[in-house]
Amino acid sequence: MKVQDLMTSDVQCCGPDTNLAAAAKMMWDSDCGALPVLNVEGHVIGMLTDRDICMAAATKNKPASDITVWETARGTAYTCHLSDDVHTALDIMKREKVRRLPVVDEAGVLQGIVAMNDFVLLATDTKGAKAPAVSYEDVVRTMKAISAHRALVGV
């Protein structure tokens, strides 16, 4: 099964100059916990999570409306491609410890998003006669890898 067969195509996104209050409202209105951050060409340059917003609001001592996404959502933007096998996306999630992956086309332009929730809902038991696209074991292994704490640097 390919990522394009599982992803959500109607994705809310924001730009680096969007303020956190506006981004939080987008998340609330679309019932999601993360937004891809796009440059003007539509390329993913980051991800903003609801946790990012909470931590910025708690540590920057200014209103969320005065904090930009770019002040908060820096770092590497991990993505997968439309034509990737779903197991490739799971492998990226495991390796990079992320629960959501923006899906891009060959030009690197955002086309959708795939999340661990999608894999949980897709997963089936391996006891059937036909091998599932994603098994319960695949999902649990990925969640265990994501949930393992990263080593703290400089502590």
C-alpha cells in the first residue's frame, strides 16, 4: 500500500510568519494537533505541534499573538513521498520519533499528511489468511520507538 492511499489530503498549514494564536485557532477549528509549516513555494520547512505552542507560550513571556511560528517550529522537516510504501513512512516515524509526516510530491510540494492515527486505524491482525498492509505489530513497534526518550544533550 502506498502513502497516497492512506494520507489525509485536506491539510491545514501555516507559514513561518503566522502567529501562534492564529495557528492554535487553525488546529482547534480543524481538530488537529500539528500543522506543516510551508514556504511560499509550498515546500515543508517545519512542523508546528500543539506542544510547541504550549511550550512557547509558557517560556517566552509574551502573548501567543506576538510569537511567530518560525520562532517556535525550527528544526528538520521530515517528510515522505506520495509513492512511498506505508512501511517506509513507518520507518521514518520510528527513526525520527515523529507521529506525523507531511507527504510531498516529487517537487517537494505538500500533498497531504499521514499520522500514527491513520496506521492504528488501518492495522489488522496477522492471523488472517492474507498479510495485512499494516499489522498490529508494525504499529506497536513504531509507537514504542517514537515513545522512547531521546538522549538529552548537554545535561
